[in-house]
Amino acid sequence: MRRTERFPVELPVIWNRAGREIHCNVVDVNEHGMYLATDEVVEHGALIRLKVKLPTRELEMFVTARFVGVTASGRGIGAEIFLIDDMSRCFWVAFYQELAASFTQQRQTAAVGG
């Protein structure tokens, strides 16, 4: 079970893999990680260096591959945030909380038929 709920999103990512830039997208996030849509394959537990482009800024971080394969979101990598500086962590958490609040409001509106 995940520590926090996943929410769909589309965020561009630049993955620095052995000196080459791989452009892909994050298709869902939770407070502790993300799912990268990509045909690239890595070993479970691989450390991945990313630049994630939030709407307001770009964050650099290292993530750990926790799942590699195909899901309902397509082929990709389920990744847990491994290393991120404190300021970037604050921006990531704020982004996640805003996303969660938006989805909660949408659900509440739908529940009352509005």
C-alpha cells in the first residue's frame, strides 16, 4: 500500500542517463514518487537522475526504480524519490498538496451533482 494517493498529471522530465538526455513524462505522482512513461528499461533499484518540470519551476532529484514494466498508464518506471534538496522537497510537496486538493474538490463537486 502506498503512503499517499496517486494523482494523474503530465509533467515533462529530462533524465540524465549516462551523459545523454532522455525526454519523457511523469504521468502520475504521489508525495513520495512518480511514474515515468518511457520505453527505457533499468534494473529494479536503479538510481535515476531527473529534472522534473513543475508548472512553476524545475526540480532536480534522484529517484530509485521500484517498478519497471507495463501498467494501465503504459510502459514505464515507478520511481520513489531518493534524494532531493530541502527547498526542492518543499516545492514538490506543495505541488502534490495542490494537486490533491484539486482532485478532492472535483470529487466533492461530482458527488453533489454539480
